[in-house]
Amino acid sequence: MTKIPFKVHYRSSPAKSKPNPNLSLISCTNLIKSCCDSGAVSAARRLFEEMTERDVVVWTAMISGYTSNNQYTNSWALFKNMLSHDVKPNAYTLSSVLKACKGLEVSPRTAHGITVKLGFDEVAHVQNALIDAYAAMGGEGVGDAMTVFEGIEERNVVAWTTMIASYARWGDARAAIRVYQRMMTQEGAESNPFTSSIAIHACASMADLTLGTQLHCSSSKSGHVHSLPVSNAIIDLYFRCNCVSEAKRYFREMHQRDLVTWNTMIARLDQCGSHEAITLLSEMSLHSLEPNCFTFTSIVSACARLALLNCGQQVHASIIRRGFSQNLQVSNALVNMHTKCGSIIDSIKIFDEMSHKDIVSYTSMMVGYGCNGYAKEAIDLFEEMTSFGIQPDPVVFIGLLSACSHAGLVDEGLTYFNRITTEYNVKPNKEVYGCVVDLLGRAGRVEEAYELIESMPFEADESIWGALLGACRVHRKKTRCRD
């Protein structure tokens, strides 16, 4: 239970408690801060409401308390209340309100206007909060953030880092790198480990090995490589650039590793299809590090990829012992692992015991049904999913159509394909069309498959033509093969 620091300043009767009248304004402000720091925000608000005198510092303490406890709506409401009482905010008030705008993902233009009106737009921490609040909006908000950034005469490392992180967050890695290079070359600002890690992650997302290697070298010269976030970003960079041996070498040379380091290695080795992902779990325990849900999701994925059912079952038992079996991502991975290893009964059991299911859960189970010859069950599961209001995507239809194809349910598969745009508003991609070509081809309806290919809104690739040619050979349609 949270202790409420200001209780000792109330009179003894809880039913008729009132603030101690001898408390000064400063003492009340400090008590409000203390309550908010300990999470007792409601207690802080009661004290705030019972104060007969409030200055800007008290208002700011309460607004900041709401923001720091993620109660952004209350923070914004109290700020408007403050303005209605003709209390002028200070720079700290506005930076807290801007953080609340970021949390709410609403435009900070109103707060920005007040900031300019009161002359606080030249204060460094307010400028940084403005950049962050605008960038949180995404889209045009990032452009607004850049406008604020360009208007700052003397930019500190926080401003640079916030702007770089904003571009990286919304997927514009090249813009993030441009800002980073400008910071380091044109304006000579000093980077910090956090800035370097963001820049390296941006290089990793572009798989730009040349630039990434340069950043690795500069981080070595500045000493930032001794920071774990930077080292973890370097490992990720080399994996994404397919330099697996370099990533493993760097990992072995690290003097310090945290859970993120091990998780990065395990996840990336899993994606490479390497058995080392599994052996790293055992090695990790020797370093007194406990795996988390992310670790187990990657390990289970590795077992699925390598079809190691016995290993997967042992990992499943470890997941249950640690209480992670109800984690959504872990459960989805377990369903996928058991289906890929042919243990469909265990997949159904795990799926049925899940307290919450998402589109990945349903897709994994449908694919499992399809691969193991249970097309009718896959169709029933699809209908159940849509009845719960989960909107299918192309991957769902790939799983459903594949199940119909393997079971020879041609008419059922075509019915769902015809409904994909009219009823579910999903735009079929090449993979979906490829499933339908395969569906028709397996049934010997080669002419229909060819007509479908001709009507596709894009050029057929090798896999689609391969499915058609395979059907021609099986059903001896030599004329269409020559065409």
C-alpha cells in the first residue's frame, strides 16, 4: 500500500481531517511533490484543493505530478483551470503541459501559443519539450518539430537527440542520419551515448554497413562503445547487414552485457536459422541473467524454425514455471511452434487456454489447422475470429486459402477470395493471388488459374508462374505449358 506522506500533517480524526493550518505555502508545495513522487496523486490533489492560497509553484507542482504519473488528461484540465484563475504559468509549468500533450498525442499548438506569448520559447527545456510534443504527432508534426528546432539559436545535445530520435521513431532513418551528421560536422555539437545509439539503430534499419562502420569507429574514439545501448545497437547493426560473424565476435568481446544484449543476439540468431540461438539461453543462465518474455518468444520461434519439438516442450515447461504462459506473444509463439512441429493437439490446447487472443493467435492456429489437414476447422476459426470483430489481413487469407487448397475445398476457397474485397475490405497481394492460383491448379482448373493471372493488377512473379506450371505438369495440360 502506498504511504501518504502528508497524513501526519492532518488532525487526528480521519472522518473530519483538515490540513494543519500552521503549514506554510512552501511546506504544502513540498508535500504535494512528495505525494506525487510516491504515486499518491489523489492525496496530493486533496491537499491542493484544501489550500486557501496557491501560487504558480503550487499549480506547477500539481500539474507536473499528474504528468509524471501519466495522468495527462488531468494535467491538461488543471492547466486550463489554472489559466481560468488568471495564474500565469512559468517555464516549468509549460514543459510539464507539453509532456502531457505528448502523452495524449494531441497538438501542442495551444500550449505553444501561450509559450510564445509569455516569452518562454527561448528557454532550452521548453524548446526541447516543444520538439518532442510536435514529433509525437507523427506526419506533419515532425515537420513542425523541425521548424521549432531550426528556430533555436543555440541547440544543446538534448535538442539534437530529440530531433534525431523523432525521425528515427517515425521510420525516416535517412533524415535522422542527416541531422546526426549535421550535428557532428557542421555545428560541432558533442554527441552522447544515447544519441550515438539512435544513429547506429538508424543505420541498422537501412542496412547501411559503410555508414554504420563509420559510426562504430567514431563511437570507439569517443568512448561511447562502453555504453551498453551503443554496444547493443552495434550488434543489431551487424546482424541487419548480414555480418553475422562480426556481430558474434563483437558480442564475445563485450566486457559487460545486459538482458537486451542477450535478447538481441538470440532474436537475430533465430532469424538467421542458427542453432546458436538455443545454446545462448543456457549460456545466459550461467551469467545469472533471468530470461524474460521476449527471450522466450525468440527461443520458441527458434525451436519452431528448426522443428525441435522436444526442445520446445522443455522451453514450454520453463515458461510455465516462470509464470509467462499467459503472455500473448509467448502464447502465440508456442501455438506456432507446436503446429510447425506437427503437435496440433498441443496447439489447440494452448490456443483454447489463452485468456486473450489477437490476429496473430488466430492466424497461427489457422495455418496449423491447414498444414495438418483440418481445413474445416480453419474455416470455422476464421468465422469465429471475424465474429469477435477482428479484422482479417492478407496474411490471414493466405493461411485460410492454403488450408482450402491442401484439402481440395476449391469452392469454399474461391468464395472467401471473392469476399476479400467486397466484405472485408482487404486488398489482395501477390501471395494471396498465388494461393488462389495454387488452389485452382491443384484441382486441375488450369484455365481458370491462367485467367486469374492475366487479370491480376500486377505482374506475376516466379512463384505464381511456378504454381501454374506445376499444375500443368500434374494434370498434363501441355498446351497451356507451352503458352
